[in-house]
Amino acid sequence: MRVESGVHGFTCEVCSKTFKYASALIVHLRVHTGEKPFSCEFCSKTFKRSGELTYHTRTHTNERPFSCKVCKKAFKRTSQLTAHVRVHTGERPFTCKVCDKSFVNSGSLSVHKRIHTGVRPHSCKECDASFSQLSQLRLHMGVHTAERPFHCTVCDKKFMMSSDLKRHTRTHTGERPYSCTVCGKKFKTSSGLNGHMVVHKGERRYICEECDMSFALLSQFKLHMLVHSGEQP
């Protein structure tokens, strides 16, 4: 395919999309040609862009050049670090237009939207079950395989996912890598920190339909509901 310049820049002769630079058009043309000129030296996988190859290579080398200044956690991509930093700042710039729930990255918002649309793109090949998230499908597959490949070296407990093992390991080490930037309190999980941050923000997201009382934490709300149910706390 030829690369030709026009009045408005460089135009793709296949789909008419225009680009400011010829180099950007050359990369774009690979979408149509299927060309993948960048090859991994560790495996046979190929890529359209050199940046994609750089990131992929880190899956082999485990290089994590981007570090969080708050908790020192390291990442393979700058985008991963940017999203992680929001765990500390509490920033959630991606908001659902249906329910106003907000998220630290666009990917989490996209997955959340499936709650409203009912889309379940990840299907089990063994049964008719389908899921909105790939992680849910992977967890489900353990039902069919009974495989739990991730072992705790301390207590030999087994897990289906490496992330579950990582969280479990903190029960032995006492590690709390997620710190509150307001009061310094530390947590084992990012969800624990996120739940804590509402205390500082003054948000009361859990509202009792019986008496209109509101609470910042779900645990507080559940304890309160025992008053109405007649159960002993």
C-alpha cells in the first residue's frame, strides 16, 4: 500500500482515516494488512507495534520499571502505575452514567457497565455458563478441573488464582501495602483502602430504607440492620 500526503495529512486508502504523520499511517495500515513485523526473541509471538513487543517481553523478563512513590509497588506499564496511584489518592475519574459509580480506570468501568447491559462475553466451553469478567470465568473453570496450581509455602493452602495466593500470603507476613494518604492507616488490599477512604470523604453510601439512617461503611450498615430484624448484634 502507498502512503500519500493530502491537504489534511496522510489518508488511509482503505478506510479513509487520516493521520498527521506518515509514521502513524504506516502503523495503522497493519490493521488492514495483518503485518506484524516485531517478533519476540523468547517465543514466536509477533506484534504490529514495537511498544507492544516491549511490554510483551516483560512477561518473560518480569521487568517492572515503573514504581509507585508511595508504596514502591512496581508495574510493567505506565498506564498500570497511573491507575494504581489512584488507590492512594482516592481519585476515580471514570463514572458510570447509569448509577454514578466511579472507577480508577476505564477498563473497570467497561466491565461494570455489563451489570446494566447484561452482556456476558466470557463463556465456559465445558458448560453453558457465561460471565461478564474473564477472572470470573477462570475462577469458574476450577469447578471443572479442580485445579489449584498456586500453593502457599507457609501453610500449603492452594488457590486457583495467583492474586488469591498473594492476598492470602499477607495473612502470614502481615504486609499492608496500601496506605491512606490522609491518616497513614495501612491495609492488606486495595478494596480495604477504598472502603476506608469514604470515612475521610464523608460519604455515606449505605442508606437504611427503614429509618433513613446512612453509613459510610457496609459493615456499619449491616450491624445497624440487625436493629430492625430483631437479631442480636
